[in-house]
Amino acid sequence: MAKNDESLQEDTIDLKTILRLFLKRKWWFIGTVIVVAVLGILYMFSKPVFYEVKYKFSFEDDLLPDDYLMYSDSQQLYSNESVFIEARDVDLIFETALIFRSLGDMEEIDDYSDYVHSSLIDLDLEGDTSIFSLKVKNTNKELANDIAINLIESLGTQVMNNDIAIFDNTLEMIDEDIKVFKEENNAYENEITAINEEIKGIYIGSEGILEGNEVLALNDIHYDIIEKKGEILLYRERIIDNENEMKELNDLYKLFEVEKNKVHSRVEIIKADPDYDIDDDRAINLMIVILLSLLTGIIAVLAVNYIYKLKRK
């Protein structure tokens, strides 16, 4: 029991000693707390407030006609660098400077490249949908809104231009295929003309056949003519096949021309009015400043008291 009273008395003495110490050095404590708190608050309020604007936009994926897919597979169009942009590609596009170049036309922005790979721009795809959420932060609320709209419109323009370019490329390839078939048919017609001339030559040459070899010679002439006519039939079949191919390609050309004229921006803002938020952590920062100032005040009191003790020794 005596030991407990003695321990309690020591704790009481220690607490009183601490209180006396803080009362004795109170101006050091108060002064340190005020200085640190003022500096912390000044620094906190010197940091600009960031406004965050959030837009949602949809990306149309279902654009390609089945005929294009069939033609592209047969011609291996996807071996080219130019392919139709899909929703899964949008994130990759935002990783490049392509979309951000349009920001260079804005007077408020000195260098558009500052926004490439910047934490001020955030793009998210919502689940398995084709809906994206674009967040833009800036100290200027109106500028944040303008940047968000600019980026979305730039994406739509880039995608639409890419779609048109691919249709143009496809139409050019179809036109080249048609030209190849036409050239082949012209070559076949020339071959047919040449064979007909050969047949005429055979008929003319047969007029001078000697009487003793007449039967044998006529058989040879007959077989030669049949062979030549067989070659003509073969070329005629190839010409017909090519004409059928050209008809299909011409129909495909007309179809793709119609599809090209239908090309539009596949990017559409879902809601005209964006969601705004303030990226402001001042309340949390103020609590941190208060705690740090109190802690610094305590450290200052203990340090001053220790220094005075050293001087007395």
C-alpha cells in the first residue's frame, strides 16, 4: 500500500513538474505555436485551389458494315497502320500528343505538351460500356471546362478524319483492283485477236496442200484450229469471270461511297452541363498545421529547458 502511495506521489510530482515547466516557459510555447501556425496557414493559403470538371461522353463502336469486314479480310487491310479506332483505343490516344495539339489554339495555354501525361487530365472507361468519364483540373474553373470540351471535340474530329481516310484508302484499293481486272481483260482480248489471226493464217496456208498428203494435212489443220479455238474459249471464260468480279467490286465501291458519306463524329457528350468539384484539402491541412504547431511548441519548451539546465551546470 505504501509503495502504491509512493508511486502515485511520484506521478503527481512529475505531472506538477511538467505543468510548472510549461507555465515557466509558456511564452516559448505560445510563441513557437503561433509562428509555426502562421507560417503553415500562409503556406496553405498560398497554394491555389483546383477546380475539377467532369464530362461523360459516349463512343460509337458499331460502324463497320459486314461487306467492309469481308473485303478487309480478303485484302488483308488490317496489315496497314490505318485501322478503325475502337473504344478500347481511346485510352491509348490520350497517351499521345495527338489529341492535345488542339489545346495549342487556346490563348490561355502556352504549351499544350504540359497536359500530355499530366495528373490534371484523367480519363476512365466505365465498366464494359463505351462511356468515358473525362476529368480536368485547373485553377481556372472556366478554363478547365474549355479544356475538357476541347479534348472531347478533338477526339471526335480525329476519329472522324481517320474513318474518312480509311474509306478513301479502301475505295482507292477497290479502284486499283478494278483496273487490274480491266488490264487482264484487255490482255485476254489481245490474245484472242492474235489467235484469230493465227487461225486465218492456218486457213490461208491450207490452200497450198499437196494432193498426196491432203487427208493427213487436213486432220492436222483441223486439230490446230480446234486447239486455237479452245484457247479462245478459255480466255473468254476468264474475261467473264473478271467482269463478274468487276461488277461486285463496282457494287462494293458504291456501297463504301455511301458509307463514307455517312461518316460522322462517333464521340458525343452525354450531358451538356458538367459536374464540378473543388480539389481543396484545406480543412485537413489546417488540422495538420495545428498539430504540427503544438508538437513544435512542446519540443521548443523541452529544448529551451534543457539548454538552461546545461548553462546552470
